[in-house]
Amino acid sequence: MSEGRTDGTWRRLLIAAAAALLTILAGDALVRAYVPTSVLGLREATDGLYDLWRKNPDILVLGSSHARTFHALGKSVERRSHGATQVVSIPLELGRMVPYEWLLEHRIGPMVDEKLPDGQKKRDRLKHFILLTEWWDTCPPDGYYGNLPSRAWAVKDFVADVETHGFTGYNRNYMQRRWQRFWGASAFSRIRKSDDYAVAVRRILGGDIDDVEARTHTWQQMIEDAVHCLGDPGQMQALEQIVGFAQARGLDTTIILFPRKPSTWSPQARRTTMVAMHRLMSDFAAAHGVRLIDMTLTTPLEDGDFMADFDHVNAAGNRKFIDWALAGDLRWMLDAGKPAASPATGAPAAPAGDAADDDADGGGP
């Protein structure tokens, strides 16, 4: 092949590569124009851990992706209290008690227990611990806890697992998630199990997105079936360890059953799964001396306050929820930065009723 022909080949390859790159960038920009920003810039456990590292909060919140709503609530608390109360919320996508307990012991605990050179606690303002949960967290997983390597591990945890087991599908979750975070500015890099994303892509392609009835039925069936998996022994043991961790450190502990989208709870699920979950957590709270607030269906949130994934509250819903919560059961958070502030004692757990969910950032079971 002559030198001139070689130069022409490379030129064509460069042109093709440039065209492909421009096509990808244009497609990415198009997706970003349609996909809600809440799906693209999700707060993760590592963000919450970083906030805990740099702050000395009064309140620590741990939960699934729904804890992103409490990040928004925490910012509102800080504004309304003029900075007197500091809140750190740590969301662990996909949730469940066993991963919460691992994250608490291996990542959160060392920072909570950190001491200054004079022996005093570095985070000496921390007095309150909130665990956000729902029925999902007390059921066993279908497989392994993939959210641990992808969202909770530090580098040392990844290296230790590779040294022990070699590269596996399990520990590769760590690298895959870091790759996605590295390309965080790209909408394509955020492709995930999100109905908001799927709906946006179908809208771009002109597809039919009017499947609300079918998807509602799917959610209703899933929640009805959940009555058979509540209170898994492994999850409940982890819950005991979570509460024990908080109580051993003198933290006032509150368990909150997170709000859900009303239409996803059929009449049958309200009579079975909801009642069983409330009883399970009420008995646990009473036995361990912690406060329970059941918000499953007691908030003013309506179906329209939820994102297209049927699971997380949208931005407008978040604002509604925050105003409601800080005027009621969570009003104590506004004064948590003051000496001797604590939730009202002796208040009964809120009964399971008829209302909604919340979270502006997406994520979910």
C-alpha cells in the first residue's frame, strides 16, 4: 500500500470517528433535554459519606434512595434554623437492612467514633439517628447485595475482595459504578433502572407511554405479594444491629416508614401488607425503645407528586412533603441543634392510613 493511500485511509478513519463522536454528543444532548435532571445527578452514599466527613451534624439519616428526599429536607431544616441544625442524609440505592448495617459498621461508624487529639469526639454534635425504611427493606434479596460494591465500598474493600475471590461479577459492580460516576456529565452514562429514563426515551421515539394502568397493577401485585416476605430473619437481625449501633452511642433513634404512592397500594395490600408491616415495626420499636413514625399512607402527597418510576417523589412533591413534615412529626428537627432537643416522647406511632411517598432524586427498590 502506498504512503498516499495509507494517509487517505487514516483520514477516512478520523472523519468516521469524529462523525461518530458528534452523533453520540448530539444524542446525549437530546436525551438530557428530555430526561429529568433528577435522574442524571443522583446523590449517592459516597456523597453522604463525604458530607459526614466534612461536617459535624446534629442529625444523621440513613435509608435507601428515598433518603435523597431527606437530603432536601435537611437543607430546608438548615435554612429554617439559620444553620443551627445540621443534617447529613446518606442514601444507599436499593436499600435493605443488611447493606445498611454494613455501611453503618464499615463506613459511617469510623467517622462517628473519630476522636480529636485531645480525646474528644470530632463529631460531638451528633445526637439523633433516623432510619428510613419500608417493607422492601425487611424482605430477602433475590440474589446478592449488588448495592454494596457499587455504592458502599471504598477502594480498600474492592481490593480486599479481589485479592480473596479474584475478579467476579459481584466486585465488578464497584468498577462499573465508578466508571458511570466518572462520566457523570453524560446522560448516556446514567442509563439505569429508571422509568423516568425509559419514558423519556420512548417519548423521543414517539412511542406509546400511556401504560399507567398496567404498571400500577404490577406495583399493586408486588406489594400484595410482599406480605409473605416481611420480617426476614437476616434483615431483622441487621435491624437490631443498626439500632444497637445508634443506642450504644447515645443517639436518639427514630424509625420512619417512608411514604408511598397511594395508587400502588390496592385495598387488599392496605388490609394485609400495610397492616403486617406496621405491626412488625411497631412491635420492634416498642421492644427496643425507639420511636416509630409510619408515613406509608399518611402524608398529603398524591399520585401526581411522584416521579414516573412510581417510587420517588418529584421536586414539587418534595416541597409539599417537607412543609408537611416540618409542621408535624418532624418539627423537632428544627430545634435539634439546640441543647437537650429531642423528638416528643411517649407519642404513639402514627397509624397506617391513606396518603403518599417522596424523593426528588430518583432511585428505588
